[in-house]
Amino acid sequence: MTQDAINLFEGSAGNTGPSQFTDEHSAKEVLGTEGTVASGRMSLTFAIEMLRRHFGPEVFNHTGTMDLRFLRPVRPGDTITFTGKVTGISREANGSRVSVGIEVKNQRGDTTGVGQGSAIVPNAFLPPEDL
């Protein structure tokens, strides 16, 4: 994670003024911390993109869900790793809902976020033995 990446992300969301994400003085005033942090929206975006790539955009963009809880701040200089593990598969009328547990860790092994995502994989995408 770099400060430039945080600034670009905040700018793309239309946030142009100083904030705890882009300005060290604001971070100290708002959060009481030294240095800026990445917004939770940024971690959420990475987690969504991980599932979108796994399920494919056609599936995830139409049926995908994501719930992510932020446990620790992500700061410039951190290396963040997102992992997912299938936690369940349930039949639905138009396919199978595949649930994925999400874990986010920094380079020290600290968990910065946890959550759950899912998408309904259409029957047409499933092997015949799974129908």
C-alpha cells in the first residue's frame, strides 16, 4: 500500500480535500494517530475484486455480495494479502450459492479484516454431476 495509491483511490471517489486518508495533520486530528490510513472502502474494493475475478464479472456483478469487517488500520508501506476459502455451497432455484470466507492480513501477519462473500453460480456453469 502506498500513499500515492491511497490518494488516487480517494480522488477517484471524489474526495479532493485533506482527510485522515490523505493528510497527516488531519489523521492526527481525526484519528489521533501518526500518519495516514487507507480507507475501509479501499480494502472492501480489493476484496470485491478478488471475488469478481474468482466468480467472473458476469456472475459476481449480478449476484455477488460482500460483507467485510475492518479490524486494524492499513497504512502506507503495508503489504496486504487477501485470501478466500469456500465455506459453503447451497442450492438455489437458479444455481448454487457459493459462500467464501475472506481474511485480510498485513506483512506482520496481523488480521486487518475478515468477512464473507458469495455469488450464485448459474446451473449452466456447473458440471452435470453437480446439478
